[in-house]
Amino acid sequence: MVKRKGGGAGAGPTTAATLGLVRAGIRFVPHVYEHDAAATDFGAEAARELGVDAARVFKTLMVATDAGFGIGIVSVRDQLDLKALAGALGAKKAAMADKAVAERKSGYVVGGISPVGQKTPLDTVLDDAALEFETIFVSGGRRGFDIELAPGDLVEVVRGRVGRIRRG
């Protein structure tokens, strides 16, 4: 695994995500980077600052469906296919959740929403492109902090599943 920027694979910030991973016995590597407050494309910023291929950096997106809320996790290089995610969640249609709702339900701020340790656990689907990699990067629960872990471990800890939910 890659060492975190600015040092070895040591302790990063303590967040609900890291606490959840430790409780579950899931191995992960924290990666801290300097977040630019003007940045709006948080995933691209993480890939650039950590020096990793954007295909390995995944964003956590909350959706509202006719069956409730859910989470889709796709690479920052890809776009979420709302229809595919709705189907994977057992719904007919999905739309991006309102930012305030996403923050309230997850307990994190947009740009730092981790799929792990959310305040309200939601049905979660990881895009199958993640399985191409030994490890992937997801938000660690704050802007400027990603965690690296195996895709299978992520699915296990969030009690999710894998499916093709990206466009194209």
C-alpha cells in the first residue's frame, strides 16, 4: 500500500470512519493531504494531491429514491448512473440527495462524506470497477483525508454490495 503524503503509514485523524474500521478489524491506510478551501472537485483534488490514478479514488454519493435513501460509490473519473443505482437499490428511480440531507444523514460534510461510519447506515452499492484494484481510496470523513482499503473490505464493513452503477 502507498504511504500517506507527508509520512509513513501512521495514524491519521480519528473520525467515525476510522473508528468503524478499527472496530470491524479492517486494515486501512490513512492518507492526509492539504485541502484547498477553494476546491469544488474534491475527488480530483484527492487524486492529484495523493499522486494516485483517479480511477482508484472513489466518491460517496447519496441518493433519494422512491424506496428511501441509498449510497453509490463510484470512481471520481466516472459519473453515477442514477437509473442503474436505483435498480441496484430496488427502486424505480433515484435523484441526488439534497446537500443538507446528505450531511445530516451521513454526519459528514460534503467533500468529506465517507461510506464508513455514517450516522444513518444506508443501503450501499460499490461500482464494480473498484474490483480492478487491490486497494481503493475513499473519503476518511473529512476534506483532506482519504483512507485506502481493499474493495472487498469496504463492502464488508458497510454491509453493501457490488454492481455496475457508473455511466458508459
